[in-house]
Amino acid sequence: MRTSSNPAFRNLPVGSAAGAPYAGYDQPGYGAPQTATGADDRPMTVDDVVMKTGAAIGTALLTGVITAIWARGEMLDAIAAGGSSGAVFGVMIVALLAGLGLALFISFKQKASAGLTLAYSAVEGVFLGAITGMFELMVPGVALQAILGTALVFVTMLVVYKTGAVKVTPKLRKWVIGAAAAAFGLILVNLLLSFVGIDLGVRGNGTLGIIVGLVFIGIAAFMLLLDFDMADNMIRAGMPQKWAWFAAFGLMTTLVWLYFEMIRLLWALQSE
């Protein structure tokens, strides 16, 4: 199994229709396991990945919309009262930490679970919903733009992958992994420096912030290519259908970052 820039897809067990590891699926003479399978342990298909990913996205949208409406209302009430809404920031931080915890647990424990994937999606929906509520208050209409922009990037990269316009080669994979690592490193450094009052300007609405946002969206888009390729390899490896939930989780982690960068960039472009 090839590696991905997405940590959720690293070190996956080699699948079998019976749910036990097997080796050599990518060598001549090896194919999908010939063991009898049931509904729960049959090999995963493209439809499985599509349905599970759709369920994860739908869950995130549901919790996100509810949270966004609540957050916007809370902030309007706080503004009317002449203060700020600590509740919105509190919910955002709790959801961020909960999402990070779930992501680390699922990734390192290699858990292919409907409950965990949907829980992660729900928590991230709350996190993104709180952010969306704030940005929507500052720039009305930015939420719909961000959703459409994210969907456009997703569909475009899926077409690019399916048509073979860009091949996922080992060299491309290394470049994307390196770029993603550098991006997350910059985010972490900027966050730590902000605690001591130093602003690098990479997350603001100035020219540098806009350029960084565009670069990050580009990296996230190419991460989708690697995620599509990894899901495709899981299907070819004959992994049990439950692992479609793991593929959906991996795709969700990239989509969460992509949407966050998209709405932040749109806010930056329109807040001047």
C-alpha cells in the first residue's frame, strides 16, 4: 500500500475480504482473496467509498449549519450588548480539540468505524460551523461561496484524477507530503508566535495572507489527488468494505482543511 500525504492513510493494513491481513496483493499472480464473504466482510467498492463519504459530509453539513446559525445569533446578541461572545469561541476550541483527538485516535489506531468517522465529521462540522458563523457575520454570503468553492475543487480534482490528467507518481507524492508538512509547520509556528504577540501576517487579510491562503488551497487540492489514489488502491487490494469508512475519514480530514482555507481566503478577499 502506497503512502499518502494524509496521515490517516499511512501504514494501512493490507486487506482481505475475510478481514485478515494478507500479503502480495500487488505482485504478479495475486488477486483478491478467494474466501467466501458475507455482507460485512466483502471487498470494498467505489460505491462504498462514495456512500460513506457522502454520509460523513452530510453529517458535517448538518452540524455545521446548526452551529453556524447559533454562532451568528450569539455574536449578534453579544454585539448588541456591547461585548463579545465567549460561548462561540469556547465551542470552537472544544470542537477543535475533540476533532484533533478523534483524528489522532482513528489514524494511529487504524480504526475503520462508522461511529468514529461520523463522530469526527459531526465535531468538525461544529468547529467549522462556529467559524462560518463569525465569517458570515463579517462578510454576508461568504459561507455559500466557501461551500461552492470547496465542492468545485473537490469535483475538479476528482475529474483530474479519473482522467489521468495528473498522474499520482512517487515524485508527486513526495512533493505534496513535503508541502503539506511545511504548511502545517508554518501554521504551528504562527500560532505559537501569536501567543507572545508576534504576527507574521500569514493568517491575516493582507497580501501575504491571501497568497498563503491560495498556496494552502493548492496543497489541499493535491492532497485530494493522493487521497483518491489511496482509496483506489484500497479497493484494488480487496480490503473489507468496512474500510470504506476509513477512506471516508481520510477524505474528510482533507475537506475540512480545504473548506477552512477557502472561507478564510474569501473573507480576506472581501474584508478590505
